[in-house]
Amino acid sequence: WLQTKYNSIMSSSPNHDGSSAKRRKGNDGAVVGFLSSWMGYFTGRRDDNAQHMLARNEQMMERMEELMNKMEEKLESLDDHENEERHEEGGEDGGEEEYSSEGESDSDEESVESISTEDLRNKGKALEAYQEMVATNRDDWKYSAEDLNMDMVDIDFDLAEDEIESIMHLSQNIKNCTIKMRRGEYTFNHGKNVEYFDQDDFDYQGVRLEPRDLAETYEKIPYIYALRSHWEEFAHALDDFGLILDVMPDYAEPCFQISQIELPAAIFKTIVKSLEGKGFIKYYFRDNGFGRYGIRALIDLMDSNPELRSLLLHDNSIDEEDEIDFCQAIVGHPTLTSIDLAGCCGGRIYMLSELVRSNQLESISMITSDLSFVTVAEREGFCNALSSNTSLTHLTLSGNNLIDEDAASIAGALERNNTLQHLCLRGNMFTEAAAAYFGYALGTNNTLSSLYLSKRVAERAEIYNALFDNSSLNSAADSNHTCHVVICGFKACNEEDDPAGNRQRKIYKILASRNKRMSNVQHFDDIDINLLPEILAAVQRYASTPVSERQLLYRVNSEVSGLSIVYELMRKWDSIYKTLGTIDRC
């Protein structure tokens, strides 16, 4: 089908003087040859072992159809441009000049570049190399590591029954993952544990190894020597994973993850060697126990991957001696924007401060690191860095035993920071006194959109009044309308991503509450005339929207009529008119 598609493109494109064909002639052989071999592979091999590739083949077909369509558009644009040149030159032969996109918009230039013949040729070569790798593995490769049995697992170790079972399952998982890589597969279904991962879909793109029942497992699976040959098979398969990365869809964000599996430094370094230079977007290593030598290997791995954007390193300790080099590897990386170092820094704040001070990362998470022993100077250094930071949008510092003094310093930084959007401080040792610090900060900060606090702090009046001071319409309008304080059952002030709606809901709540007593007239003299458009907008919103369709956070907003509130305002219309007239004369 693709061959026919390509031929139709070439035959249907106008070719007035042969110049287009002359330029395309050198490209035809490469594309046609690639399509012939590629189509022969995917249409001629249908044995049972290849059945699992059906979905993958269909995806390849869709990608190639898209490429052919883009190629058709490219060829038409080339011929259109030639016609224009000949018209401008009075019909003279345009010769063999290359097509120029000068004068076109940037988007058109990028579109032409994205479907260039060179790009098509490179994609063809990548798919052909991928095909050859899969075919070779199918015909010539066998998994050589011996399946584990009970005697092999328990021969040198006094292991608990559940540990033996976990090791047995792990060996099978390594084998299955290795076979998938050899077959050219790169999607790993989440199954029942999908909720425990960051991905929104059910297809994990990349390589993932983890305990069978992650939700029920808190200890890592121990390493035994009998697993060594399995890890070696895994690493050898990983050597060729770059060919798989080359044929992934452009929207894919391939991840490499090994969670809660013990990896001695030697095994981890073997895996890292196979990972080097491969363009994974995200690394996730959790509770692997690879020690200091593993951290050094990870530094080298980051340096070898210029496409890395996210690093999650949970419960893998970073020694104080390696902090400087680790920070430099992160800060000096060209694309890395997200760092999660849960349980890695053991009571030290140096790395957190340096990463914030670098002003390069967008997301930092450092939970369960026990920052209760940091000095006053260290705490102030971190908060000063946070105050001036202009890149960070997400910061998570949960479970670090932070106290009220820390809350005061962080809140002070929020008063000056204007880029942070999400701050999570759950599970710390704040008392009710911390509410006053954060409440004051929310009175001046208008960029923070979500703040996670413990219930004992978030439900305090200082927080509520910062988000909705209902003492008057003026104070309600001046409240914080952007920050959504997140705790269970506490959503009555601000909804996320709707500051204008939040403001109108609060204004209408006060108007509705007073309307039940017909007392709005009594308070009108205290209203800032500049607030009148907001009042009318809020009334119109609720008066014109059926109750069943309203997004209501306050029950009273559905208990009164908007027209009744308008009537109250009209009773004071003379005052409004006189005030407006005074403003107009001024």
C-alpha cells in the first residue's frame, strides 16, 4: 500500500520541465528501496512468534502513511514554487536551483523542514535498522540465563519465604522484559497498579522493572548471585534499545525505571553502561541500594544523555562527598528540568539550596529527608534562594520535620516569589501558629495556585480569611482568588484555574447572604465604585444561569434570585449615578 501511495505521489505531482524529477531522482531509490524491504518484512512474516507485533506494525503503518502525506505536500510545494519562479522569469528554465523558503512564515519554514527528504531518509534508515534487529533476534537469539528454582535461590542465604518468592518472580520479570526488548517492544501495561504512577495512560513507554505487587511492597527485593546472568541478559538487550527509541512516535516520552530492586554497584554499573547515550526522557531509580559507586555512575549517565528531562531518585542515599558533583551534573545539564530526591539527602539542605539557587529547574521534590537539623543560616540561605528564583513552578517538601520557624521563612519567601505555582508542605511539624505566616503570604502572593498543608494549619481562620475575607464586599474582592488550599474537604474558597470565577462567587455570596435580610442597601455606601462592574458581572452570572448548571461552592448562592439583588442595587441607583457623575466631571 505504501509503495503504491509513494508511486501515486510521484506520478501525480506536476513536472513541467523535468527539473523536479531531476532533483528527486537521487531520493527515489533510497525511499523505494526502504519501503520495499520494510513492507516485505511486515507483510511477509506472519509466524506465531510475531503475533505480538501486530499492534506495533499497525502503528508503523500509520506513521509511514503520515510521512507519505507530508511528502506529498512537500513535493506539491516544490512544484508550486517552481511555477512561481518560471512565471516571474518569463518562462525561463529555473535550472537546478534549490528550493528556498525565504519570505515565508516561520511556521511554514518549520513545516517544510520537518518533512524534508533527509528527514524521511533518516526515518527510513531507523525503521530498517529496527527491522533488522528484530529479525536477527527472532532467528538467532535465545535467552541463555537459567530459570531459577528453590534450591538456587536459597542455597547461600537464609531468606524468608516471601523474599524467595519475590526473587523468583523478579527473575521471570527480568526475562520477560529482556524478551520484550529483543522483540522491539517498548510499551509495558500498568495493569492494576496504574494509579501508583505519574503516567496518565495505560501504556508505559520505555523499560520498567518493579515488584509484582508494588502497592503492597515496602522492602526492596534482595539481590542474590543467581540473578547475575539474568541481569547480564537484560543489559545486553538494552544495548540495542537505541534502535527502538529511534522509531518511537514523536510524542513518546520514554522512561527507564527500576523500583525497589537491589542493584549492587557492579550490576548497576553494567546497566548504566548499556544505558549510556540512549535518549530516555526520564530515569526513575527507587530504593536500589547501589551505594556511592552507583551515584558516581549515575552522574556519568546523566552527562551522556542530552535528552533527559526528569530524574527520580527515591531512597538512594547521596553521600555528602558527592553532593557537589551531583549538583553540578544537574545544574549543567542542558534539558533537565525536574528532580525528585525523596529520602536521598539525610538531613542536609545543601543540595536543595543549590538546586533552587541555580534558577534552572522547574520542579523539585525532596521529601522524607528530615531537615530538622539544618542551621538558621542554612535555612535562611534556602529561603533567600527561593525568594529570587524565577524558574521553579513546583516545590514539594513534605515529611521533612519542618517547624514553625521554617514556616515563617518559607512564607516570607512566598511574599517575594512570583513564579512558584504549586507548594506541598504536608506531613511536617507545623503548629496552628504557622497559619498566620502563610495567611499573610497569601495576602500578597497572586501566583501560587495550590498549597498543600496539614489540616490543623489549613483550617485556621488566618488561612480562610486570606482566601475569603467576607467582612465586606471590598475585602472579599481583595482576597486571594488564585490559591487553592488543598486538604480533604476544604474547597470552599477557591477552585483551581478560575480566579475570575472565584472572585465573582465570593462577591455573590455576600450579596446573597445580605439579600436574604434585604440589607444590601445599608452597605452600599461602603462599596468602592470601581467594584460596581464586578458586582453586576457576578449578579448576571448567577441570574442568567439555571441553578442546575451553576458551579456552586456556596449553598446560599442558589437560595436567592439575582434579580432581587439587582432590585436592591436599583434602590440606590441615585447614589450610583451621582457618584459616576462626580467621577465624570473630575
